[in-house]
Amino acid sequence: MSRLTRREFTAAAGASAAAFAAPAVAQGKGGRIVVVGGGFGGASAAKYAKMFGGDSVDVTLIEPNKTFYTCPFSNLVLGGLRDIGSIGHGFDAMKKRGVKVVQDMVTGVDHAKKTVTTAGGASIGWDRLILSPGIDFQWGKIKGYDAAAAEKIPHAWKAGPQTVLLRKQLEAMADGGVVILAPPANPFRCPPGPYERASMIAHYLKTKKPKSKVLIVDSKDKFSKMPLFLEGWKKVYGPMIEFIPQSKDGPVTEVDVGGKTVITEFGAKHKGDVVNLIPPQKAGKVADIAGVTAKSGWAPIDRRTFASTMKKDVYVIGDASIASPMPKSGFSASSQGKVVAAGVVDSLAGKAVADPSFANTCYSLVAPEYGISVAKVYAWQGGKLVGVKGSGGVSPKGAPASFRAEEARYASGWYASIAADIWG
Amino acid sequence: MKLGYGPAGAGLIAAALVAVAPVGAQAESSGRNLALSCFSCHGPAGKSPDTIPAINGKNKAFIVKEMVGFRDGKRKSTVMQRIAKGYSDAEISALAGYLATVK
């Protein structure tokens, strides 16, 4: 977006704000909703806010990237099942729906004036601010690992160039090499993600470099869908994937970038030919800028409405929020984005905000024809956000190959559906 | 939006459920909040673009029957029987009512 256009946009936003925002809110008619972050949470919120609010709401989505690359299915790019382009989503459909899409970086939030300022110099007013900033990394928590190191030892935990970098390293590795994957301790984005990644890398190696192996040096002992992954790995990959829990070597505390070695608390050194280190995480930087991050590094919210408990009229959704018992997943973020959009539109219209209902289903591929899932329904019960008793759970253990194949088929169906629901 | 209780053939289950379902605007917004989750797998407005079955254009009674079938284990599935267990009769009625009207 050019500077001039941005100025024009700011002027237009200002004018429309002057024209209707303050009186409109007072009369309970609508208002200005600004959403920051074009991923699963933010893009869902922006699209559904416009759908529910129509002409009564002015919706702006601010996202620094022209194309958003999804972490879900980025493991399939690593495995060679998909190309990077197939997991990129633009915002043209969003624009056609009447959402103003601003490609820019948020640099400031003024809560008194209720404005957001951007790196490009725009100042955008809001009545309700929905933040979906995703995650950032706690650089320095792992000694020797920072943004520069990530160019040699990728995290690939934000999809896009990092995904491509890791894929290229896997392609360049000789047969017989060792790929080290070092997942973080909880909480982190996409709990089953590292283990689907191990699976997809193993699939690639089995197909192209069968003497190689994947070594998981974990900073915890247990992980999401663990019995199902272990069952699948044994069946499909045999000894190709090895898992070292933190109780054996201790959590990963240091990395030797040049030596491609991860070092654990108990002093174990694991050298790889390719190393994928997924560092500890926190709420995305925008949450810090907006002053909605607690000491824990994540954003506390009222789990009924997802309103920040730290700033008024600000909502935090997706990975950045403390939304337990919901996991930090793309599905969760989108589920939250839609329900929060409905609540924000209703509150601007002077209506009561209905109790939330959320769901989550996470598919993982063990192999191209071998899918597993975990699901849960979440409800507001007795003043708490709870996972509904008896709902959800994981795919059955020991299920026949036909069941695993059907779940793999549904995994790709899920991706197509949720992408259409959010960016379509 | 009007609360659509589907065609006259909605049947006894739906009729029985209506009695315990929330009423008026609250029912509409809670039905909406419940149903929004469906679209994440079944596509926007239930119009699935790929391998997951579409659920658009179904009447309320059909959706209620399917959901209750999944929940009570009469209808086999991969994941729906796990998901359907998360909803009460009243909630299934409310979300089916919304799904039947959404375009």
C-alpha cells in the first residue's frame, strides 16, 4: 500500500468515524472494528464481523503480509506432499466482502484515543479492537538461539520462508543423515505439530533417503496424541523415528549453531545433519504493544467474551490468549474469531452477548494415507469455559487401515474447508 | 434472522426439543454460536469444497436426526460421534435451527 493511499484511507476512516462512530455507539447501531492479524483467528473475526454486522460496522483488518502461510499443513510441505503456494492465502475475498485490508505493521495502540498506529504512518480509529497476533519466540531462552541463528537452524514454527528453508535443508541432506527435531515444553502453538512434522520428515526420508533417521530431542515427556503417534511410527517407519524424552536427557537448553548440535540440561549433545529447533514461545509482539500481555508472556482474557482483562474494549484471540482448556491451534483460533466477532457486533448493536460455544479438531498425518485426530467441544458452564464432558477425544487406537485412510482424506478436506471459511 | 424450525415434517424429536430450547433472540444467537463451529470442517455455510460432506440446504429435522444418531452411536463415523457428544438436545435443536436457515 502506498503512503498516499494510506493517508487517503486514514482520512476516509477518520471521516467515517466522525460521521457516525460516536453517536452510532451511543445509539447502539454499530461502530468501528479493527482486527490485527490475518491468520486463523484474525481473518475469521474480520470476515464474520462484516458478515454479521453488514453496513452497520466498519471493519479493518491489519496484516503485515500480503499472503498468509498457514502452519497447519506446512508439515506436508516438508514431507513433499504439497508445495508452499498451496498453503498461502491472500485477502482479495476479504476486500470484496467490504473489509478494509491494510497491509502494514502495527507499532502503537493508544487506548485513550482508541487508535492504532502503523509503521507506514497510518492512524486508524476503533470502537472495538480484536487482536490475533499469534506467537513470537522467547529468543535467548535457548542459549545460542536467536533470529540470526534461525536462518541456519530453522524453527519453521511460523510458516513461509522458514518452511522453505527447512525443506531445502532436508533436500540437500545426504542419505544416512540425522534430522534432529527439538520441540519445546508446554504451552506452545499446535501441540501435535512437532510429531506430525517428525512423521512427514520421516515419510520424505523413507521415500528418498531411507538410511536416514529422525531424532526427537524433546523438552517434555508426553505429547498430544502420543500413543497414536507411537503406534503409527512403529507401524510405518519402524526404528527410523527415535524419541528422547526430557526425563532422560533433560530439556534442551543450548544450541551450537555451527556444530549443528543441541545440548540438554543434563549435558547430552546431539549432533544432526539438519536441526529443527522449535523454541519457547509467547504472545505475538502486537499483544505487548497493546499492553495486554501478562508476566507469563500470554494474554489473559475473560474466557466468556475473550475481552482482555488488562485493557477495555480490546479482545485477544488465538494462540496469544490464555484460553485453556482450549489448545493453541488454528481451529481454536478460528472458532474463537467467529464467536468473538458475533459478540462484538452484538455488543456494538446494544444486544446481549450470547454464551460462547467453541470446538477444536486437529488432524495429524502420520503418513499420506494415515491420519489421526483429536477433538473437543467447549462450552460456557457454571461461569467457566470447559471442555464438555464426554465430548471429543482421540481417534481409536488399533483402528484398521481404512479408518486411518479416511481420517487422512478428511484432513485434506478439513484444510480446504477451513481455508474457504476464513480466507474464501 | 427468523428462527427456522424447518418444514412441517420436523417431527416429534424436534417438537419435543423446542420445549427445552432457549427462546427468541437468545436462541438465535446461541444457535448461531453453536453452529459456527460446524463450518470449520464442513465449509462456509456448510458448503464443503472438498472431501468432508456438505451440510448446507438440510432441514432442521434431518440435522437433529443425524446429530442425535452420531451422539448415541447409531450412526458410525470417524470424528462426528466424538463431536456430537458435546451437545445437549436443546443445543442440537438450536444449532440445527440455525443451520437450516443459513445461506
